[in-house]
Amino acid sequence: MAQFTYKDIEEFLLDDDFFQWARYGSSDNGFNLESYKLQHPGCEEKIELAVAMVRSMNCLLYTSPSPR
């Protein structure tokens, strides 16, 4: 895979529908990865990298500390 920077895949990471699909594997809006790739010709490797990044993230909920 070619080397890409964050800027190369930023538009995909900021796409809510894409992010939801990549994170949870499905979405209520009918997102389809193959159609998405067709909408962004030549960006297939970047899209695959963005999917891999989203799926490898660990998301933690922030909870405020208890008052003493």
C-alpha cells in the first residue's frame, strides 16, 4: 500500500456516514462501500486505509471525576 498522510484520507474520516459504517459495520442510511468507492474513483487505497484506521481506534467515554 502506498504511503498516505492524514490529509490524504481526512475527507473520508470526516464523512459521518462513512465513519459510522466503518466503525460499526452497518448504518441506518444504507451506506454501501462499493458505491462509495465508485463516487471517489482512484481513491480506493485511501478509502481502505481510512476504514482500517477507524476500525483500529479505541474510543473511550470521558467521565468527569467524582467530587471529593
